[in-house]
Amino acid sequence: MLRYFANSNWSTIFILTLLYGLVAFALLDWAGEEDIVADGNFVYWLTVTASTVGYGDYSPSSIAGKWIVALYVIPFGLSLFAWVIGKIAAWVSLQLRKGFKGMKSLQVSEHILVIGWNEQRTIQLLNLLLRERDTSYEQPEIVLCVKADIENPMPGKVEFVRVESFNNDIDMDRAKVAEARTILIDNPQDDVTMTTALYCASRNPDAHKVAYFNDDTLVGLLRTHCPNVECTPSVAVEMLAKSAFDPGSSILHHDLLNVEDGQAQYSITVPDDTGTMSVETAFVNLKRHYNAILISIAPLGSYRQMKVNPAFTDTIQPGDKLFYIADERVNNIQWQRIASEA
């Protein structure tokens, strides 16, 4: 019996509450409690009495009315009231648990979607993304999408979705994969990363997609099918070799990638209303006015044609992506100062 009441739905509660009110009305009307059953008074009186608030402005005057209230209205009303409050509390708790477990559909767009779970490495990635977001002009939501049986590792900081498959439309729609602005794919298994990248490319061709591979032999294969996916292979071996001949290289590269401490690498797009300028002019003015060092240019945002350490005589045009080193991300750049000749 208790299990039935615990699992009952809202329609059952509504019907029982309605029957409770009708019986109470009939009994009090029979007892001659005219003030209580008068138009507009009964619902108010029943609510405050059943919830044991009892303001005292209306009360039964007859002996029969008092016994009806004592034996029926208050006991049954209090039970119904507690039942309703319990159902509401259980529903709220369920919604919170669904959020922690990633079972809810999110209502986000233009967000950063992180797909995959690598335990501590993913935690570090999320922390870095949060730090980058804090210094960014835009404040996109960050969504973590995993298959692992875990709860949200950062509740209140990132949104969380748990799925059965990274290429299932119903599951991935809960993470709003089609509305994401940026998709980062990092899985322990490279084959899962490959299939997930192919799926995301078909669902959201306009998003900026980045896939991390432990084995760089798969990078060429993915670029063949999805040239717009930015593939990031592991550079641990290259870093070891570089540090062997140029000691301190690993520390330098780590500092440039870590936004939490020291100098870091950032990027910005030249606005359309900015005139052309030479690399020398931009380099000198960035350093002079913002203490930032220009290191690379992606013409019109094309990363495949990126120029690292461009010549001073090269030209920068509106729409070009500039990569620079600075202590913090430089927002609200005054481009007139950057483009002006010294």
C-alpha cells in the first residue's frame, strides 16, 4: 500500500484531493457550518486548516463540525499536504540528480562541447577552458559529454551529459552537438576519436572541431575525409628531442600553452573596418601598446596557410587571424593604434 502511494502520479493526488474536499464540504454543510461552506470561504479555510496553519478567522461552531474537523479534515488533510510536499521534494531531487548524472537535455547554443573522458587530463582541460573563458570577451557555456559512468565532475561550472554512444543522434542531441560553436574530441581510444570526429563533422560542419590523437598515423586519414577538423597529435616525443638539444624547450612550450601562469599564446581576428598594415607596424605597436609579441598569421583565418615568424614586409589584411604571446588575452584592441605607422 505504501509503495502504491509512493509511486502514484499527480493525477491520483488530484483526484484524492478533490474527493477529500468534496467529502469535507458535504460533512460541514450537513453539520450546519454555514460560514465555512459559504462561497469563497471553504477553499481558503480548508487549505489553511489542512496544512495546520489555522489563522482562526473561521472555525466550526457546532459539536458535529468540531468532530468532523478533528477526526477527518485535519488528519486526512495533513496526510495529503505532506504527500504533496513529499512528491514535490522528490521531483526536485530527481531533477538535480538527473543533472548531476547527465541525463537531462541541455538548453544551450554556441557552446564549447568537450567529448570524451580521460580522468585527470579532462579535469585539467576543463580548468584551462574555464580560465580561458574568464579572459575572453565572450563567455560560452562549456559542456562535457562522456560515456563513462560518472557524475558531473564540476557541477555549477560546466554542463554535463552522459550518453551511450558518441554517434547516436538522440544522445548527442541532448548535448546540442548541432548548435555547438567549438567541439573538442579527446578519447583514450583513437578509433573512438576518429568515428566521433566523422560524426560531428556531418552533424555540425560549421563548428570549429579539434581532435586529439595518441597515434599521429590517423591524423592524415581524418584530414582526408574532414579537412576542416584540426587534428592535434601527441608531441611528447618531439618535445623530448627538442629539449635534448635546446634545454628548457619543454618549459617554454608548457608556459606558452598554460594560461594559469606566465606568458601564454592567444589569437585575435583583424576587424573588417581595419585597413591593411605591414607585419612590422603590427609587431612594433602590439609590443609598444600591449606588451604582446606577434608570432604568426593565418591569412583570412586559414590555418593551413599559417605563417609563423612572418617577415616584416608581409602584409596583414582584415579577416586575418593574428597569434601573439602575452601575459593575458588582450581584449578591446584599439586597431587604429596598431595600424598607425610609428
